Amino acid sequence: MHLSLPDDSRLTPGEALRSVRVPGSKSVTNRALLLAALAPGTSRLIGGLEAEDTRWMREALQTLRCPLGESGEVWVMEGGHPPRAEGPLWLGASGTTLRFLLPWLALRAEGPVRLEGEARLFERPLGPLLRSLQSLGARWEPDGAGAWLHPAAEPPMRLDMAVDARLSSQFLTGLALAAASLPGGGALRWTEAASPSYLVLTTHWLRRFGCPARLEPGRWEIPGGTLRAGDHVLPGDWSGAAAFLAAAAVTGRRLEAAPLDPEDPQGDRALADLLAAAGCRIRWMDTGTLETSGPLLRGLEADLTDCPDLGPVLAAVAALAPGPSTLRGLHTLPLKECDRLEASADLVRWLGGQADVEGDHTLRVRPGPRPGPRPPFDPRNDHRMAFAAAVGGLCCGGELRDPDCVAKTFPGFWQTWRGMLGC
């Protein structure tokens, strides 16, 4: 796929790109789907993300005998039923689906559950979560094609445990969601958590479903027996909006993107502030629309501990910025769908810049001259690397291998991207 702007387009500062409607949030959608399955009664979810990761979650819940109906943008779930697998659960490459489901299945499933997916899914960190579940009596039996989960014979009425969450906050989220389904709820403790903003997001959605969870530094109290069904409109995805906002920054153009919420607890909401700090103009409009205008006036200085998924797109922005940039807090990137830290460094070099990786957490970028002809960029089957390459290609051209990998979270990305560019 060719990445540069269409031939009849000019990089005129201030000129508007066409407005963009961003998709629903994967992080919210998979949380809301599982909460709807846990909460007794009928829940309706409106505006959920339609993508591979959320499809694997929906299909898994249906295989677990959770009644789920779909009518356009409305998904209807009859919740409160114990899970019993009618066949293997295929989870694709969805880490949220696997890590969110495991605690619930380990504590509440009626019989063993077979879990399968792409090889990379089971290569990503699971050990700390599995140790927590094994301490409760569950058994995990991996093999070359997946694993069997044998639920605890006598699950507790309440969870009370310390969790090693340094590799992923999803371990804590999965345990918190499962605790909310127990009569006695639970208390979770930790000393350090990766991407802690996602714990805030989970707390927000627990409360939306009636559970008054209390999140404090290093501790989470989750009351049991309080979940209730309801109707919920799911928000737009800040992660999905990132490449489009970045496009305005690197081209010097103006863009309107919606629906976005300035008070949204999604960690990637930080993108607007990071672009503003680099000189972009950010303005909220009355309709939940964010207006972003470039150009960048300086490089980026960003700690992405709370929003590591922004790393690849911001690496592309940094390669095109008018000065050097430093991106910190990237220690979870090597554990994603690919090693995103090294892949982001490769992308910067592909865009003509210099990239230095320091340890497992910092990327320093110096922009360079625009590159000439070169081999296509390989996103390593990672949707976020493809989004980042699209941003870089606006100014540097080039070809992209495997453009369809965006289907994991944003199947319509290229159509929306071309629409933004007016082609």
C-alpha cells in the first residue's frame, strides 16, 4: 500500500482535513461486554467497537452460553449466568479477551474450558495472573495449540490477594471484574502496576454497572453482589483517534474528530495535551468534537507510562518534528503484539530519523532528512505500527506491507484515512 498524500493534495498549513468519526473504544467495549455478562438482567450496549478483538470477546461469551443479540449498533446481553463452554474459545490475538476472561472462568466456570488463539497471544505475559489463579485452586495446562483451564473446585466467596502487576494492569482488571461477580467481592493489592490509567478506566465502568469500587494507590476494594444491568452508550476511542490527530500535527492542517470526551478516563486522552505541549492548537467544540491544528513547533517530551499505546504514533510524529524528542515510560511495549519499542525505532529510521533505545523504557528521536526510495515498512502484524506508518507516510511516502493488520481494532481505518485526505 502506498502511504503518501494524493497527488492533488498540498501540505498547506491551516487548511482543513476532512472531519473524522472515530470508532468505539476496544478497551471500553471488552470491559463493558464482560460486565454485561456478569450483571444479572438485560444490558444494552450502544456504539461498541466492531473489530477483531471485540468479535473474539463476543464469540467467546456466546460459546460460554451468555445470551448475546446484535442489532446494528445495539448489542443486547442477558447477564448473570454461570459460564459453561460449549466448545473451544478462539481468542485470536486479543490479550484483553484472554486476560479479562481467565479469572472469571477460573472461579465461576462449570467445567474445564479450552482456550485457543494465535501463537503470539500465549507468548505474551500471563505468568503472574496464572500464579494468582493457581493459588485459588485453578489449573492451567498449556500445549502447542493453546491451553486447558480447569476452574477451582471450591472457589472463594471473596478474593483477597496481592498481585504482581508490573507486566500488565490487565491482570488486575481481570481479577477485579471477577471479584465483582463474587458474593463477597474482593480486595487486590500491588506495589507497582503497568499502565495504571487502565485501572481508573476499569473502576469507572465497574461503577457504571453499579459496583462502587474504590481504587487507591496500591489497593482496590471491589464490593460484591452489586452489579446491575443497564443501557450504556460506549465512548469513542482515543487510541483510534491518535493517528488522525497526529496527521493534523505533522501536516500543519486542521482536523475535527468526534465523538471524543474531554473527561474520558481513557489514558490515551493525554494525546491532546502532548500535542499542545509541542505547539499544536487544541480546541474543544460544543458537540464533543476536538479540533486539532498543526504544525508542530518543537519536539515531544512525553512520559507514556499511563498511555504506552501512543508510543508508535508519537514515534512517527517525533521523526517529523522540528526538533529532538524523548519518549519515556515504554517498558510494556516489547510485550505487545510485537516488540513495539524496537519496531518504533525501526519506523523512525525508515522515516529518515535517528532512534536510540535506552533500556526497555525510553526512545530518543532526532529527525533527519526525508528519505528516498526504500523497502516497504513491515508493521509486524501489529495494528498500531500500521497506524504509525500511515502518519509517517504523509510526509515521507513509502509503501506498507500487510495493511490489513489494522482489522484487529479498526477494520475501516484505511477508508476513514482516505476520507480524511479527500481521496
